[in-house]
Amino acid sequence: MPTSSPEDPARFPDLAEFISGWFHQDFDINGDTLEEVVGVFRREVQADYAERVSLDIGRFLASEDGDLNDRFQRMFQPDIIPTAFRPTTREFLEAIRSELSTAG
């Protein structure tokens, strides 16, 4: 049975799908800020999917090995720069997780 490498985005499938689907080069279709983009996401998806993204973020942050920004870039190859939204990649991910848990 094949095993996933530490750099395999399949280890965090919901986060990988979220990043590629919502924080791509045309992310601003859904808003100009992290809060706006995540707000549209929350309105358009089932709550359990948003929860799975949040859980993946927690697991990704907890599995930190080395430079988080480099790992994030290698693993998810985002079309955006997380530090354009927050000072660090960690803060970017934590802000998304916080927005996902906000009621409303």
C-alpha cells in the first residue's frame, strides 16, 4: 500500500481543496480580504466541510516540521501569497480557522 510523503497534500485533502478553490489567482471574485473570502465559502458549503477544513488546518499546524511557509508553499502550491493577508503563513491559517469557527 502506498504511503503519503510528508509533503503530500493528500495528507490534508480538505485544506488542499480549500486553498486551490478559494485562494487562487482570482480569489478576489469572492472578496478582497481573507474575511470576505472565508465568509463566502462558509455561506456556500456545508458546515461539516468547513469543519473538516478547520481540522486540516489544525493538523497541518500541529505537524509543523521546519519552516512552515516553505512547507505550505511546497505542499499546496498556492496562487496567492499568504503574507499578503497576514504577517506570517501561520497567522494566515489561524485567521482562516478563526473565521471558519465564527458563528453566522
